[in-house]
Amino acid sequence: MSTNKPNKPKSVSWFNGCGGRIGVVIGQSGEYAYIGAALRHDEDSDVEYILAYGAKFPLAAAQLLPVSKQYPSEA
């Protein structure tokens, strides 16, 4: 399994999908958002996992989604 560039989350949008929750995570930097399934029963761990290993998702489309949780900006 390949990893994405290290990044910190900016926001996440959660959706109920077939068999579990699906997250779309926007990072503090980068050209893409990332999409993946919530596999870990802890929201912050799921966000970190999706950001590290999720599939690329168009950033412009992710910015149109309703935000479920906002993360503080990096200083």
C-alpha cells in the first residue's frame, strides 16, 4: 500500500455509505483531498488514516461538501 505525502487535516466530511462511514478529508496543503472508509472506531484516527492512505479526490469537489469537522490551522 502506498502512502500519500505527509499532511495535517483541515476538514473532514462524513457520509453514511454501504457498510460504514465514508470520509472525505481536506489537508492543510496539497492539490487533492482524500476519500476512504472509517475502519478504526475513532474519528481522529480514521481521519489520519484516510489522509495517509486514502484515494485522491478532487479538491474543488471536496470544498463543495458540507464540513462535519474543522481542524485548527497550522501555525
